[in-house]
Amino acid sequence: MSSSTRGDRVGLYLQDKHSIRENMEIAKYAEEQGFDEIWQAESRLARDGITPLAAYAAVTDDIKLGTGVINNWTRNTALIAQTASTLEELAGPDRIELGIGAWWEPIASKVGVDRRKPLLAMRETVEALQRLLDMENVTYDGEFVHLDDVELDVVHGDTGPRTVDVYVGATGFKMLELTGEYADGAVMNYLVSPEYNEKAMDALETGAERAGRDIEDIDRPQLVVCSMDHDEQKALDNARELITQYLGQQPHIMKASGVSQDLIDEVGDAIGGWPADKEDIKKGMDLVPDEVVRKLTASGTPEQCREKVRHYVETGAHSPILYPLGDDVELMIDEMADGYM
């Protein structure tokens, strides 16, 4: 479990807007400015979530590094544990945060993955992972995870239990309940509203109580889109494109956050599903009002962004993991490193 679970942490979420080399410099700068965590996306088929973390580990010293998130379908459980152990060997102890998610449609079916019984599949993955990372010899006969006399083989360094926490990237309330039962933490999603957070906390607490756990023992970093600019309208417009993509391509996230089904359907029809081309996304953007952008993101001037981030923390997030959409990433890092509480 992370050493601090109060709302005084702040992290950075990196995707694919910049090259990996540029992200390495951003990671170094974030650590220098006092950021606590860096999480790397593995979205679409643009960039995997592991290779960049290894690059960041090589150029930083102490900042925590998380997968936000890899999926539990395309890598077997032993390979996920092996990968996390390797990252720990490179980065050092107490730095790796392993976020696992259930993936999404239509990308899963397009590459031949049948995401049946996602709740059971995730439970089996996490249970087996935790045992492997504790350096146990594991035999596990589940419906999705099958291990026969398997254990990690650490050749260099400490051969004791790995210091890797296992997080579930959960959006749906049933998955959040199960996360509250068995995971070290929940990577709470982005493009949701603080009002969604209140419902998510109820689900996590239900699961925690079922397992005799305390809700405060479940770490809760949250991805937060942060589009910051001294020009408020420019900041809102920068966030609108991402929201449009998610309205059309991951409607379950939008629906969970209370966006109207009519808007979800209109944008989905405009952009035509996944993958969408830039012209279709532009058509969809015209349908997304400023009100929705403000609802789902921390967008606007530095003070407006800080105020919205505080709202996410007040409704359950232990650590906002900020996804910078503005052109000036250093501006966002500088402003948020100075504190949001």
C-alpha cells in the first residue's frame, strides 16, 4: 500500500501526445517539481503501458510509476507478474503501481478477445497476481487463470516479496465493489464528474465492508483531464476533442457520469465509432457544449483547474493524476505542484 493516502499527492498521466523522449523530459521535470506519481496510459493501439515506464524509471529516482492501465486479456497472469517484477528491478523498491483494467469495446473484439465474465476474470487475475508478487509458489485453477506450480524467478537483487501494489482500473459500480474487496487500490477513471465519485465511493465501501476492510486502506488515485491555459476558452476547446472521442468510443464512461443518452447517441452517430477520423471528430465536437466539458474535466485557467481538482479530492480521490491537454505542460506542472488544496 502506498505510504500516503491523503489528498496531498499529485501525479501526472502521460499518453501519446508527445514522443517518448519528450515524455522522459516531462517525467524528469515533474519529479523535480515535487510530483509524486507518473501513470502511463495504454489506450487504443497507440502505445503500450510498459515500455515508456521503463524509460521514465531510467531517468528518475524516486517518483512512483504506474500502469494506467494494462488489460488482463492479452498478457497471461504470470507474464504480468514477471513484467512488474522486472520494472521493480529497474526502478527500485516501492515505486511500481500495477494498474489492471478490463479493456474496452470495440477494440477487444476487433483483435479476437472475448471479454466474457469480466468481473470473474479480473478477480482471478488480481488474486493470482498478488500471490505471485508475494513470491509464493502458485497453483491456481480458475475459469480464466490457470497456474500449475508457478513462481517468479528473481536472479538479481532482493528475492523477497515484490513491493508492487495491484490496482484495478474500474468504472462500473460492480467492478468497483469487487475492487473494494480484494485490490490494493482503485485507479478511478477520468472524464467523469465529482458526482460520479460519490457513487463510486459507495460501491468501493460496499465491497470493502463485505471483505472486512476499511475504505481508507484502499488507495484511490484518479485520472483527471486537466486542460489549463490562461485563455479559458482555449482550455475548454482543447478538452472538447478528447471528450468527443470518448462520447463516441467509450460511452459506458460517459453514461456512468450522467451525460445524457441523447448526446451520447448524437456524438456517436457523428464520429462513426472506432477508429474515428479527424474530420468526423470535428463534427462531433460541435455538439459538445462547454457545460459538459466543465462537468467532466478540470479545464480553464489555473485557478479554475485547481478548484475542480479539489472537488475530485473532496469526493474521494486520494491523488489526482493529471492528464495535461494544454500546449504548455510545464505550466500545468508548475501550477499544480504549488498545491491544489
